[in-house]
Amino acid sequence: MNLDVLGRVRRQLAAQTRPDRPTGHRPEGADIVRALRATGTAPPDQSGLLGMTEALAHDLTGAGPLQPLLEDPTVTDVVVNGANGVWIDRGEGLEATRTRLGDAEAIRALACRLAAAAGRRLDSGSPYADVRLPDGTRFHAVLPPVASEGPYLSFRTHRSTAFTLSQLVEADTVTADMAELLLRLVAAKLNFLVTGGTGTGKTTMLATLLSAADPTERIVIVEDAAELAPDHPHTLTLESRPANIEGAGAIDLAALVKEALRMRPNRIIVGECRGAEVSELLGALNTGHEGGAGTLHCNTAADAPARLEALALPHGMPRAGLHAQLVAALRVIVHLRRTGPRRQVAEIALIDTEGALTGRGLTVATAWTRHGPGPAAGILERLMRERGA
């Protein structure tokens, strides 16, 4: 969309705004048509007018030319490599598109508008932002000079309802035997972590498992940007907040975990463990709140203890204390990997408590893989039976 035309239409829309309309009213198609005609930029033919009105609606209230991609139900990710192209992921890896956003200045304008609409600052003084758009889409932007050939934009589309385990079995994300085991894991209220690399489906899997929780349970979710959308009737989400322009007002995940403890939760969930909140989560799980969970970036299930150490130790938790907390509060790891276009549960594992007790450190034992039971399957079975599942 021509920036000059867009600017003129914006000014005209502002001039024709009625006082009886609420603040933040989104212009409708008729409003845009009137603005186009008032500015003398309306195409003479009806089809051209409709097309220009739709394009302007995307530029004024959506993500511009990217909006059709974000509305495509098969698209999970959209990334913009500056003026060098737009790529999408439909589950089979990134593929280039023919969508063009214009030059770097046009992309910067789009990024700044989207960030501002979400109440975040994005400019030369604060050249990156991570926000949730009104429709739930996760949006991240980095501006030059940090992004040397940027701006670089990343969108993770939001799924309004969770998959069921049956649907994940049909998609070969999880085997039927593993699905049954995971249902028992949730029913047993064992604490667990969902691990894997970027784009392996950790959030999707966690939302699916939470959807299987007893509907009478109260689930409090703590996230940087609200992404989890379990199909559960009693779910509450707390979302972190960055500092304002003056550098004040920040609320991090660790603080929100403490607040979640005061909300009479049955389960406390941390959307993604990235730092000091690891200590808070483990502390919460050691206070009698069962069935807690979170996601964690790591390459294998066996890497989870080391990854937790790397996150917790810089924030003052001693290694011995971390191991004691883990042994008492967290046993199960559900690990995902991406195999070609498929996101799959590769392993269900247990943190081995014997290693911590004997001084050998924390190790991870496989309980189940896609091929069947592993060495720790009997221990996991005993843990679930002890809890009546």
C-alpha cells in the first residue's frame, strides 16, 4: 500500500471520527470508502474500490499484506527478513512467499504500529519488542541498527482451541500407547516439564495435556505472552509486563508465580522457564501444588537437569538446593522433537533421584519412547499407581 495514500486516509478517518464512537474504534469498510472518496484516491471501478478497501483495512487495523498469511489456518509462523522477503511455516519448514512489504521504512512503520497497538515501545531507543497482538498472535520485532539488514519480524499464530490427544494421535504427534500414558500422568497429578527445541510443539502439547485435567481444578498459567489456550473451564492467565519508557513498572514471571500461589490454584503452570522463575516454580511445586508443569528449551530429555541448572544457578540457588527441589518436586519430562514436517513426542523420561542421593548428580532415565517402554517404565508405572491413576 502506498504510504502517501495510507497517510491521507488515516488523517481523513481521524477527521471524520464521530464523538459517540468509543476510543479505539476500528474503522469499518464504509468508513474507509468514505475516506478514500474524500481524499480523491478511490479507484473508479467497483472491484478496484473493494480491493483497495480490503488492503487498507489490513494496513489500518491488521498486519498489512501479512494479514492473509496470519489468517491462513495452515500457517503457524510468518517471518520477515527485512526487505529481502517473507517466509511462512505450514508445518513442513520455512518456505518463501511472494508477499512483499515494501522497503525497510514501510516494514519499520508496520512493526512500530503493531507494537504501539499492544502498548509496547519500539523505536531507536528500544529497538526490539515481544508482544501479543489482539488476536493472540505472538509478535517479535528487531529494528536497525541491531538488525543489520532489518527490520526483522516474527509472528507465531495463535490457536484459539487446543488439540485433543486423539487428534495428536491421528497426526502422529504421539502414539496411542503414549497418549494413554500421558492421560494417566495428568490424572495422577504428577508434575512435569514439556521439553524440546524451537518449533517442536511444546506449547501445543502442554495445552492439550492441561485440557485433559479434571474440570473442577483451578489452573493458573504464568506466561511472558499468553499463548497457552487449553480447552478447560477453569483456567486463568497472568502475563508479564516490561518496563515503561521511564524504566519502571516491570513485572516478571518470578513475581507472577508468587502471585499465582495466592490465587488458590490446583495447578500452577509456567508457560516457558527462562530464568529466575525456575526457582519460584520449583518452590511452588514443593508447597503441595500438584500437577504443575512448564515448558523448557533443550535438545534432549537428558539435557533438562543441566538446562535447569544453567537457568537457576545465576540467580543464587545453590546446586545442592536445586537438586533437592527437583528430586522432591519434579520427576517427569515429556520431550518433543521435529522430524521433517512432523512434531513428535520422542520420549517420556524420569529424573533419576538415586543419582542425586548418591552424589552422582541428576541423570535422566527413559520411561517410554515411540517404540515402547524403556528402563524406567516400571518406576513411572509405580508412581502413577501410587496416585490412583
